[in-house]
Amino acid sequence: MNKRVQIRTAVRQQRQQLSNEEQRQASMRLKEHLISHKKIINAQRIALYLANDSELDTMSFIHWCWQQGKEVYLPVLHPFCLGHLLFLRYEKNTSMAENMFGILEPKLDVTKVCPLAELDIICAPLVAFDNTGARLGMGGGFYDRSLAHWQQTKLYPIGLAHDCQLVECIPIESWDIPLPEIITPSKSYLFPELCQLES
Ligand SMILES: Nc1ncnc2c1ncn2[C@@H]1O[C@H](COP(=O)(O)OP(=O)(O)O)[C@@H](O)[C@H]1O
Ligand SMILES: [Mg+2]
């Protein structure tokens, strides 16, 4: 586990050193990649996240989704299932509240929840990734749980990260769910072998 903690600390530090201008450019480049992505163009329901801890900013892409009439969803900590996420509709006028990690999320409203299997795309934040698609998050395992059975649904996960979040090798654990695609401002990493169901 120690190596995972070391990677989290080192990469988060690097990410926090990006200037506002670098963040702005990264966000614009990300948007350019996403708006020309076939799966995104065809998607109706897209789960995103609001940037925290210097994560790659998705806000300009969210505005594009709204303009296109796509439905945007954000993760919300499940009120009683510890470690699980719900995905709630996010619109311009959605009331927001800070969760226990200080991250803004839509106020809980069951009528706004979208079941995982009905989402087309989940854009997952991450702390670090490697060139096999392995993903390291903040350490809560939230996306490992949400994505555990994605291959049995229409859901397609895409990791979003700054270029500096690529590391040589992530020591993976049995519960870690790798990502079939990771997009950074400068490059798209594809791991199509991860789309096949394990037999
Ligand atoms: N599908 C799951 N079911 C139960 N526990 C899980 C699952 N996925 C992850 N966890 C737990 O969540 C914790 C954090 O997972 P970890 O992979 O370190 O976090 P992250 O993916 O955010 O980096 C671990 O203790 C792990 O046992
Ligand atoms: Mg994990």
C-alpha cells in the first residue's frame, strides 16, 4: 500500500503546481478532445465531476454538453451506503451543497438520480494512471465500486487527467478497476482489450 500512498502524494503535489493559465489551457484542450469523440457525440447521459484538488477542469465541456442538449450527471456521496456514489442530474439551476470532503455536489433529490446502467459515459477523475489503464484514485475506492460491472452494461468509462498524472507503474489491487480509455490534454490512451468481458 505504501507505494500507492507515495504515488498519490507525489502526483497530487505536481498537479497542484500547475498555474491557472496551464489549468485553463488544459481544460480547453480536454474539451476539444471530448467534443470530437465518437462515443461522446453519440452519448445522451454523461457523468462528469467538478474539479477539486487541481484536477482537470471539466466546466467548459459541461457547458458544451448543456448546449448540445445532453444530460450531465455528477457524483454524490450515497447517504447510507458508505463508499458508494449516486449520480444526480446537474443543470444550470441545480442547488449545490458541499459534501464531507468539501466537494460541491447536487443536493440530494431522488427524482434526479440516474441508475448507473442508464448512463452512457462516466468521466472519472483520478490521481494517477499508467500505460496499462490502471487507475489510482484519492483512496476511497468510490469509482472502483461504481465501475465494478461496467462491461455488463452500456456504460463506458473514460478517465480524465493532466499529462503529469501518468506514472510508470501503478501497483494494482484486486478491487481496482482499470479504465479502457484515459484522455489528457495532449493525448488519448486506449486500452480496447479492457472492453472485453472476462470469461
Ligand atoms: N468493489 C469494492 N467493494 C468493496 N470495497 C472496495 C471495492 N473497491 C474498493 N474497495 C475498497 O476501497 C478502499 C480504497 O480503494 P483504493 O483502490 O485504494 O482507492 P482508489 O481507487 O480511490 O485509489 C480499499 O480499502 C478497498 O478495499
Ligand atoms: Mg482503486
